[in-house]
Amino acid sequence: MSTQSNAMTESSIQSQGTTPTEISFARAMYWSIRREIWENRSIYVAPLVAAALFLFGFLINMMAMRRHIGTASLGPAQHDLLATRYEISASLIMGTALIVGIFYSLDALYGERRDRSILFWKSLPVSDLTVVLSKLAIPILILPLLSFAITLATQFIMLALSSVMLLGSGVNIASLWTGASFFKVSLVLLYHLLTVHGLYYAPIYGWLLMVSAWAPRAPFIWAFLPPFVICGVEKIAFNTTYLLGLIEERLIGGPDSSMVEHDHAQDFAGTLIPHHFFSMPGLWIGLAMAAVFLFVAVRLRRYRGPI
Amino acid sequence: MTVIEARGLRKAFGTTIALDGIDLRVDEGRILGLIGPNGAGKSTALNAILGLTQYHGELRVLGRDPWNERDQLMRDVCFIADVAVLPRWMRVSQALDYVEGVHPRFDRSKAEGLLAKTTIKRTSKIRHLSKGMVAQLHLALVMAIDARLLVLDEPTLGLDILFRKQFYDSLLNDYFDRSRTIVVTTHQVEELQHILTDLMFMDRGRIVLNCTMDEIESRYVEVMVHPGQVAAARALKPIYGRQVFGRSILLFDSGTNQNIDRQQLAALGEARTPSIADLFVAVVGNQSGMAQGAAQ
């Protein structure tokens, strides 16, 4: 028996030689995030579809409105109407992104265990920290930026559509473009997306990722049932709604309420200076919680194998 | 140079002991076959080596602690854990892009060259590839990585014989050289017989045999005994015997039984080196009292 002498002599390709360089953290992050987007195309498809559907609705609405608009120039009422629609379009796209973000986070560290692909990912020199951070970057950075870009494009198309629609009606179209204060609204939106969706919601996404890394099955139930049950127990035991209040405040309250008031105010730049937002203790407590959740998620990913 | 060194490696899942204090040393340039029945602890041992599971005891892989340094270790270690772990949603081109993006030692042109020999299209999704093609793709990805240790855990499970043959041929001809080390577990031991340099049998969390293939050749003899010589042969205390077509085939271990000499055995019948599967049944079957699934 010649154990493997044939292997020795026939080994033709010798790819030893050039010792390659390190892969930087930024590069590993970049490819990990791209990988996430390849896998979860809903990250961009869902907001795009929402935007397309909204534009379709808007078109129908415009056609109906055209009959009613007289020959006079646009009054403040019409401007307000358009502004309201901008807000609706932004809310719709942001809401879609939020839902996508929630479901994405719940599946992010669970799906790879369920389909066993975690064994492939772990065979590559990418740390658990990089993987978890790249998965966090999707809801807190990529989705807000994407929804910003899509909202901006949608609003631009809305404006263009309105202009075309009103072209023959004698309405002063220029006032549409100046009145809409397109630039300012966009800045507020970007600010809102990055602070609220990026930072203020971070503990929510952190929690979801942690549950996703831990859950033996059904991460959705594990993520939502415990807070729900605890709220109920708290209510019956102490007749308080402390946790519910906390969750509610995190979801609806927070910096958002103050933002909206400033939205139409004159000292617009004031809203952009973030001294108020960044001095909120709720933000920092939330970020600290997010850090804890993420730390646990990173540890869990190391321990957990395929299920 | 030592690639893997383990001392007193232990791992328990609840009350089940998967690894019962094993000592192991694998040097550079070896191809080690890790053979054992289901539940023997092979995969646990490999998982410990790959940093996928925690363990007690000492373990160093290429001088690193796998559990705490998995990501750095994976620059020099590749593994194919299973035929079906490539993400099914991925496209072939995306798999190439991603590995090229995150692995400092990935040679894309080499992977492309290996894929060119197959019928795999770059635009195909992995879910649309046959099982054999997925294995080819995974092997192409792994072979294009200039790693020092390659770990294969049942790499050909469920593949047909053509793919299996091709898999090992490709591994030997286009990948293996003396500076690399391969550790492989499989139930299809027959195909490994001529590939391995070292053999290790595991059973119930322990190593029951650990030697080079050359040692196997010099130590174990299998004799198909002439009908008239059976009693004489049995007197030499074979470690295992079986009947094939009415003839006795006896296996002798000259390592533990000093009375055996090869010429004497040759006189009793047709002597040859046993196959890994027969040796496995003899060694592990004797120990556990039942010969469960050496070669499935």
C-alpha cells in the first residue's frame, strides 16, 4: 500500500508565496453589510415598493384634485396639503423601514443557525463582533439612510408630478417649488432618521438581535412575549404600568414630539442643533442598554451553533 | 512543526461525555483520518479544534487557542463542516466576492480556475445547485485559500461515488502539499485508504487507535486461512475473525502479540493488510462489544 505517495508527486499547484495582508475592520464590515443586503433584499425592496404605491395613490389623488383647482394661484391651504402629503410619504416609507428593521433583526442571528450557514460564516476570519455590528448597522444606519434617499426621491417626484399636472391650469408652479422648502424638510427628515431611528431605537434593535442570537426557536415570540407578560404581571401585582410606559415612551415619545413642534417654526436651524436631544438621559440609558444587549449577542453567537 | 496539540481534551453535554480526555498531536504535512461510530466524539473534537465549541483541557491549533481566537485562526484554517452549509440564497458570484472580501489569503483566480472545470454557472443561486455541485463549489472556495490546516467533517456525505472520487482526487492533486495538513472524518472509509498518512479511531469519546498508515501495514495482518489450517491460525490469537464464503478471515495484531511472524502467517493462508473498515470493526467492535457501523 502506498499511502499517499501519488499525492506528493502529483501536487502540481503550489500557491505558497506571497503572504497576504490583513483585512481591515472597515473592509470586513463593508463586505458583511453587503452580504446582509444580498440576503435580505427586502431592506431596499420594501421601502421602494411602499414609495411606488404611495406615488400611485398620489397620482390618482392629483387627477381628482385637478378638476377642483381653479385658475387662481395656490393658496396656503394647497401648500399645507402638499406638505401634509410629504409627511405622509415620509411616514409611510419610514414605517415600512421600521417594520423591515424589526423583522430583519429578529431573523439576523437566528436564520443563520436554522439553515446551518453559520458553520460557513464561522469558517471565515470574521469576528463575531464584526458580524453582530454589521447586522446592527442595517436597522440603525442602512435602513434610515435608504429611507431618507427614497423619501427624498419620492418627494421630488411628487413635486415634479404636481408641476406637470398643474402645467396647463394657470397655477403659478414656481411657488410650489419655493413654498415646499424642500431642502429644509429633507434636513429635518435626515436628522430625525439618524437620531430617532438610529440612536433612540438602538436598544430595541439590540434586544431583538440578542433574542435572535439566543432563541432556540420562534424568536418573534421570545422577543415580544416576555415584555408583554411582564407588563401584565406588573399591572396585577403592583397596579403600575412602569414597563409599558417605558416601552411606549421609547416607541412614540422621546425626541420626536419636540421635533414636530419645531418643524414649521421659524428658527429652523435651532432644531438642527442637537443639544436638546443629546442631553436627554433617556437616550444615554437606551444606548447603554443597547451596548449590553449587543455584548450578550456577540457572546451568544460564539456559543451557539446550528439548530 | 505541530499543527494541532491537545492534552486532556474533555467535553460533556449534560451527563453525556463527548470527549473523555483525549491527547492528540498532528504534525504538519499529515493527512489524518478520524474514524468512529456515530456519537464517538469526532465532530466534537473537530468543533473544539475549529473554535466552535468550548472544552476543558489544553488545546493549541497553530499555536492559538481556538475558542478565544477563532477569527484570527480562520486565516490559516479552513473547514468544510457539512455538504449543506453554504447559504442557499447566495449566488456563486456573491460567494466568490464575499470570500475575496473578507479573507486575506483567498486567491480568486484559483477559485475561478477550479470552477471552470465544473458546470457551475457564476449566476446560479446555491439553492439551485445539486448537492454535488455545492460540494464542488465549497471545495473550490476552500482550495483557493492558502491555509495551513484544512478540516473536513463528512465532506462527501450524500454524494454519489463519482463526486466523492473527484472530491478527493482534486484535494490531493490540486491542493495538498507537504506544508499543509488535512484532518478528515468520514463514514466512507474505503475511499480514504490510499489518501491518509495517519489513522485515528475514536469510540465513546476516547481514542482507541492512533498510528500512521505505515504502522498499520507493518502491524496488522489479515489472513484468509486455508480450510485445513483454521485451528492452527486460531491458536495464534487473532484479534478478530469473520467468515466469508465459508472461509475464515482472521486479523492479527503483531503489535500486541509478539509471537506472530509474517512468514508463519503467510503459510496459513493468503496474508494481506486489512482494509480500514475491517480494522475498524476489529478494533472498535472488540472494545465496545458490538460492531456498529464502521463503513455505514
